Amino acid sequence: MSTNQRLARKALVLAATALAAATIPAATAPLSAQTTTAARSISQADRASGAKANPNLIAEYGGAITGPQATYVADVGKTIALQSGLGNARSDFTVTLLNSSLNNAFAIPGGYVYVTRQLVGLMNNEAELAGVLGHEVGHVAARHSAKRQKAATKNSILGVLGTVLSGAILGNGALGQLGQQIFSQGSQLLTLQYSRGQETQADNLGIQYLRSAGYDPRAMSTVLLSLANQTALDARIMGQSNAVPTWASTHPDPASRVRAALARAGANATGTTNRDTFLSRINGIMYGDDPAQGVVDSRVFIHPSYRLSFQAPNGFAMMNGTTAVSISGQSGKAEFSSAAYSGNLDRYVASVFASLTGQGQAQIPISNIQHTTVNGIPAAYSTARVNNGGSQVDVTVFAYEFSNNQAFHFTTITQAGQSAVFNPMFGSMRRISASEAAAVRPRHVEVVSVRSGDTVRSLASRMAYNDYQLERFMTLNALSANATLTPGQKVKLVVY
């Protein structure tokens, strides 16, 4: 969570929905029915709109990475984008490697294509990278964003709380259902929900582009499988083994999509994967949270630049985004963020409440803003009970003054009468020392060669995590626990 990224928070950027974070639907339409489309060349209007949206998108996703890794990703992206027919030259496309710990990729009209470093780190060969980027370009080539624009929904606490207060989402006390909709891993973008048929078509176009570029088209199915496995592992780590992943909330059968992609590619297809080249080029890429945006470690969030730390309550899990930290559990949801501060905590709390409702909606009535001190930090808070079609929720804003011009806050939602579940988190906020801040280190992908005697388990023990080492290693390398490793084989580790 950085200052510049927070300034971009309210920018309404029209972006293609992420391949991983938004939808991995079942591919039920006949494969032959949605393979090709007549791509239209990039228009001047698209170039202009894309150029206008591009800076906001980059800021929202943590900024652009530069250097050899970014150049490599851009080269692969331009190669695959040319297969779409949208442009005649590599210069027609702008491919950006984003500094985000989210598994995400998307494209917007105008020739702009994006992928996060986290998603690149999950991949295992160049063909998979080309497949993901080809899928996203396929959405643009098929004009899916224009066809689905009316279905756009603002995927943030700001927009969803406004809907909650109008009675459109939260009904009959269904807080669990709301929880999947309030937070989307820190993303505050205007996103488009693609249909099942459109996702199928983008998969098939990506496979077509892979084949025409000389890549192994089966890479589309392998990268989709890795994404499904990673999402399942994330849910397990967060204690939500029975939760439906965000991208599968409306299309709950990713296995069908993986099988369909393999069938379209052909089980005996051939082509290059450039695995060793890919691994050598991404070696050293940052993996997980960037300390400049704060780091989540189990239930603890620590931000070395802002010199603060807090802990989520027992049974809650955190996900760090580029502009906010989301905290989720069975009994409530929360978000940690910041806003402009003029030196008055009462006005700050009131302004946060005001920002939670959309234009034309009634403001949340607040009263009795209370003051306290948390570990020496001045704080103010208020809870409002909101009626919603027969059910009620408690919305709490708890703010802290760190300096005359810097404040932070939690916004929480619980069923009526249950807001105290977050009291331990409110009370855990503290300043950290310079030595604590200096000890926060980023993790990186390290490509190593298997040595004689190495096993999946022995290599997994070298992963820079205190939990789920084996599962993380297997998912990162698309391996099973009983996989046979060959001396000299390249595998990925995550290390400090």
C-alpha cells in the first residue's frame, strides 16, 4: 500500500477482467464454435482511451517493473499479440510487467497488455506466459470489453458498501455471501465480468495464437491448472478450504476449462516451450509482497516505510493489495487503508463513512465518535448500525493519527452486535522500530538445479516460509509429492 497508489484508488479505469482473479469458468460451448474471430485493427479512439487509462492502471497495480525481466516479458507479449491481427508491428503493443503480488493479467483496447510479477513467477515456461497474454489479447480482439461494458461493476469496498446499504446484496444475514464480493485482493478497479462463452473464446484464441507463433498450445491448459491449484492453496492457507474462489464464484468448474483447453490444443500437440530460457530470464523476480507496499506474514501486517504493524484476529486471514489490506473471516470483513488527513480525527472518521456510500445514496448516520489511545497512538472510532431489508449490519471505522498529516483506518463489517470481534485487531496497531523495519525483506524466485539425492520434500524445505512449504513448492513447480526429479533439472524456490 503506497501513497501514489492510494491516490489512484478512485480512478475509474476500464480494464479487461483478470484471467486468474476474475473468472475461470467451465468451457461448455462447443470448441469449434468459438475458436476464431475477425480482429479489428487498433483504432485511433482505442489508442487514445488506452493511453489515458494506462498510467492509472500501472499505479493501481504497484507500478511498472523495468529492466531485463520486463524486457523479456514484453518481447514475448508482443510476439503473441501480433498473432491477433490487431497490429502489424511490435510497436503497436505496449506490454507491462506490474509490481503486484496478485496473480493477475489483463489487456485493454489500444494495444496495452499487462501481467503481474506474481503470475509470471507461478509459470514454468515461456509458452505459458505467451498463452496467458494471448488469452488477454484475445478478449480485446473479440471486442469482449465493448460487449460487456454494461455489466461493469466496481470491485471495491467503496462501490459494494454502497450497494449493501441500498439493500441489493446483503439479505437475510448472508454475511458469508457478502464476504466474497466486498474485497477482491486489494483491487479497486472498474472491472468487466466476461461470460462463459467469452472466456471460452479467449482461451481458444490464445491457443490459436500459441500454435501460429510456434509454441506448444498445450501450455494454455497447464497454466490454467497451475492457477487453479494456486487459488485452492491460497484458500487453504487462509483457512477457507470450503470457500469458492473469487474467479470461480459464478463458474465453479475450472477442471472443465483445463480439460477443454487441452482438447482444443490436442493431447499430442508439439511446439516450443522455451522452459530453460524462461527460467533463466525470471530468476530473481520478486515473489509475494513488496516491502514498499507492506508485507503480510501469517496474521501480521507490517509496513516498514510507514513504520506500523497490526495483527488480524484469530480465525481471520489477510490479503495485501497495492492500495489496501483486506481481512476476512467467517464473522466479518475488514479493510485497512488511508485517506487524506487534515489533522482532525473526527473529520477523518466522518469522511471515511461518507466515502462508503455512492452518489445519490443516503449517508450513513454516525454519532458519538469516541476517542482513545492505542499503544501511544491517538485514535478515534465510531460504529453505525445499518438496516438492510430486515437484516442489520454494523459498520465500524477505526482511525489512527500517525502524524499531523498522516492517518490510517480500518473499515469493518459484521452482523449487528458482533463488531467487537475486531477489537483485538484495533488494539494491536503499533509503531515499529527502525530495526524491525530494516528486518523486513522481500522474497524472490531462485532457479536451482536438482542435485543427486534431492527430492521434492528436501527442496521444499528450503522454501522461505514457515508453513505449507511442500504445498507451495509443488504448486510453484507444477509437481506432485511423488514426482521423480532428475539431476540437472531446473526448479524454482522462493527465498529471501
